[in-house]
Amino acid sequence: MNTDSPVLNAWEKPKISSPNYNMFNKNTRLILAASTLGLLSSGVDSKAAGVFSGITGDGTSWEDAGNWDDGIVPVSGAANTFNIFQNRTADFDADAWAAVTKSSVPATLGQYTGITRFFMGESTAGGNNGSHVMNFNPGAGAIMNVTASQSGGISTRPGKNGTLNVQSGSLLMGSSTFSIGNVATGAAANGAINVSGGELSFYRAPVTLGNSTAGAVGTGAITVSGGAFTTRTSLTLNSTGSFNVVGSNATQIGIGAAGTDGNGAWSQASGATLSMMIDTSVTKIFIEDGSIAGVGSAVFSAGSILDLGFVGAFANGDYTLMEFENGDIDNGVSNDNLLLNSADALAGWSYRIDNTGANGLLIATFVPEPSTALLSFSALGMLLLRRRR
């Protein structure tokens, strides 16, 4: 494996191994280069650049100049950052992608340079609290690379509730660290990323969800129901963090997969939740071994939570939820740090850690309790009786 340092310069092409990224010479890419230390614009000036206020435009379209406070749609190469004003939703769709690429000047290797971190959906501390939503849906083949040497995040200040929905295209995030809902005190701050299609890849940053301070007001959640989700290094679930997988439509959930020299690491704190909802199966979380031996890990702290269920009809059987390449999953000395949701246990769920092979496995088993099965058969009998009538 590549033994280069995992630290990249802001200008360096990231080493992504995903199918979409390897189409580098075949697709137009918009590179969003970081130019400021702050996450987003620092004020709510009525004529501030990069403020999506949606006042005179259609209220949602990125490419509509009327939605921007200064009447100017940011283009690739702009020095400003992006700030959604109060309770607004910004749609970056195929029309927005066409507008940005049309107005941009290609840089080397067919790349584009552009706006700083316009996905974060929050401002600095102040009166711009509220719920901010960014829908990334530019269509297949659109690949956007947000390069940054500073930290990034969603809902990292009190009163900021941000949501990023990745629905199509590829969004490659290159900040040095990335946190969601990492707020200890003050007004509630709930951050969420939902991946239902396309690709979201944190190709440089360790990712942190929630906060572990007692009484923390921030929550951070990632939900994957389709597409692909990858990180280059670690994913940490603090006490108010959750990672949710819905069904088997996602093509990849890879921790440490975004590159050839990263080491995957999963860390789940007390109170943090891993939720896995099964349809006919479920897309497992794969923690990849990297180029540095012994750096990867999969650790469940005492009191971490496992939530299990079905999104369709239930089916008896075993379901592999997580696999740690070339390593053992650490579930404590007594192998019971991870706590199964009590309602799930009553319904017939159980889990086990299997470290007997080369790769550690987290496996869930569903065998319904007699009362659960009886209720299901009763419901089926009532349905058949109604049909006969």
C-alpha cells in the first residue's frame, strides 16, 4: 500500500479509490478551494456576499440571483463563503451545476477552483439562528471537491440546525476535520447528513458526530439509505451522535476507504447509537485496514447502543452489520459494552462479535419471540378472513 503521509496540501489531488473519483479525466470537477479560516460568512449584512436569503428570487434555487443577498450568484473562483439565512433551503441541482460550470474558468487538469465550504449551512454566532438545509442533487457525473486545510462542520454553534442532503453526484469533502452537532451548551444545535444517492466522501478529515459533555445540547447524525459514504480515517460517535443505515440500497459504507493510505477507525461512546434497519439485508459498515499497521480500530465503549429493526417484512436470520479488516472488534473485556436496545431484545434480536477469522465481525440475529410471532400470525389470519368475506 501507499506509505505516503496522509496529510495533503490544499492544492493536492486527493487519493480517492471510489469509481466516481477515478473518472477524474472524464468528468468536469468543481474544486472549492478554502480561503478563509471561518466556516462561513461572518455577518448578516443586508448586502453581504455569499448570503442565501431567498428574499426576491424563488426562494430555493442556487442559480437564481434573486436568492442572493447581493444579487450575485457565486461562481467558481469566488473568494466569498456561503451562508444560508435563517430558515432557508438551498437547492444545488442540475441547473445550478450547469450555471456554475458555464461561468467558471477551468484550472489545471480540467479542475475548477471555487467557493469556500458552501455546504455548511450556518453562520458565525449571532442572529442567524434557525434551520438551514442544503440539497446536493446535481445529477450523475457532477463531481464537486471542497478542498480546505481548516476544519469544517454542520451545526457547530448553538442555535444552528443544519442539514445536508446528498441525492446525486459526488461530493468530496477535504477539510482537516469535520464535526456535526458538536455543541456542549447554549441553544440546541442539531446537525444531520442524509445520503440517499450519489456519493459523499470525507477524503481527508476525521469525522465526529455529536458531543460527549454531560448535558450536551448538540446532536449529530449521519443516515445512509443509498449511494456511497466513505471516510479516509476515523468516524467518532460521541454521546449525542448516531450513525444510521437504512436497508441495502447503499453501494458502499467504507470507513478508511477514501484513499489508499488511510486507516479506518470506528469509535462509539457511551450513549451513542448505531442503528441498522434491514430490508432483505443491510449494507454493512466496512472498516478498512490501511498502510500503517495497528492504527485502525473498531471500539464500542461501555454503554454504547445498538438499535435494530426492519423497514419491511421481518425475516429470521443472521445479518452482518460491520466488518473490521485484519483486526478484532473491541467490545470490552466481557464482550458486552454494546447495549442492544431493550425493545429490540424483547422483539427477538440479539447480536454477537465474531473475532475468530481474519476480519472482526458484528453480526445481528433475529429470531422472533413467541408472542411476536403469534401477533404476526394473528394479523395474517385476520387479513385472510377479511379477504374471504
